[in-house]
Amino acid sequence: MKTAIIIPARYASTRFPGKPLVKIGGQTMLSRVVDIAKESSAVLKNVTIAVATEDKRIEDHCKDIGIQCVMTSDDCKTGSDRVLQAAQILGGDFEFVVGLQGDAPFTPIEAPRKIIEAYARNPNTEVVTPVVNLRWKEIDALRESKKTTPFSGTTCVMDAHGKALWFSKIILPAMRKEEELRKEEFSPVFQHIGLYGYRFDILKKFVTLPEGRYEKLEGLEQLRLLENGISIQTVTLEVDAGLAQAGIDSPEDVLRAEELLKRHPSP
């Protein structure tokens, strides 16, 4: 099975320009993500790893760290568009493509491998994405963060076989008798980790679809898949407490990431 792990790394972020090149613990976010991709796929066969960018500064950094880089158009609307363009430039003969964000240095190392393995077990799968079961203290932290940044953190509800039913910036599901549920360490809530593996024909279809109604309302591109009847299989990861919420969207997040790195030196 010919597979690609494409790492979209856009320099010209509106909220945080140059974010993939910012250092955490003396190492750029992008180089940390590259290490995750390499380590995760080391036991797999026929996997191509490449960074996709629109900026020469990132291309130069890729040369410095010894990773293949593909220059893509500055007109790519989403990370998925950039992943597709890069895969096509690389030959376009992949069966399965994983998009691994270049600004997500705390992505669990097992995530790309588990996504690829899930597809290998069932090649009829259209899209695969990871989720994490949140502990109650993580639910409390997520609720607190949503008081100031209501669109931080995405939750997912699934059927009995792990197929995603819906994703939302609201914490789903609502929970009656929460005090009873709190007797267990883990809550019924699953947080989405934002990377995807696509069967290649589905990725090509996805980027041609118009923006969905709920995608626009929630700001979640995966809802475009569900709105068009494309199924998303989830895989559940085991993640240390706090790491599921270690996204980096602002310079302030870098300071929090530095502190997190002290407690988790090998994310």
C-alpha cells in the first residue's frame, strides 16, 4: 500500500505568522512534527514523508533538517487542499494520504501509524481521524478555556463502531447526572485531534465539494465530509493528561507549550 504523510506548513498565518518555525525547547515546531512522522511510520512499509509549503523560508528549513519539501500554491484554501496538491506533485499514485499539521508538535507519536493501520485493515474506509477520551479534569479545563475562547477544542460523538456521527465546538454529549458519571476517571467526552487520513479518491473529491452549511457555522472542515455522506472512522489514542489540549494558535500558547514540554519531554 503506497502511502504519503504530507505535513502542510504555511508560513503566512494570519494569527501567527511563521508559526511552524517557532522553537519550543530549542527545536522548531515543524522539525518536531517531522520527527513524529518519521518515528510513527518507521515500522511501516512504502511511506513517503514530505512537507508542503508556500514559503521559501520553510523550504530552506526543510533542507536544513533533511526532509523532502514540496512547494505548493499560495492559493490553497485549506490544509487539505495543500496536502492534495503536494501528493499530486509527488506523483499522485498514492492509495492513502495522511495530513499531519506542521504546527502540532504534541501530536501523539502513535497517531499517524494508527490512522494508516486502520485503513490497511479495511480499505473500504474513506477517512480516518483520531480522538482522545478526556478525563474529568480535562473536561473542566476545556470548559474553562471556552469561557474566553469558545471555539477552542473540538469534540466528537461516534456510533458503536467508532464511526463519527458529528463534530462540534460545543462539548458533546450533554450529560445528565454528571455527578454520578464523575465517579469514573474518564468522561463520556471525546476530543478530536485534528489530523486526517484520506483514501486518495476521497481526498480528491473532498476538495471539489462546496463549503457545507454546518462547516461554515462551526468552522470545521470535517463537517463538509459528513454533510456529503462521506464516512469518517475514528481511532482512539491513549494520551497523557493535558496533551490532548496542547494546540498552538498564538504566541501565548508557545509559553504554555514550553511548560508542558518540561513535564512531557518526549511528546
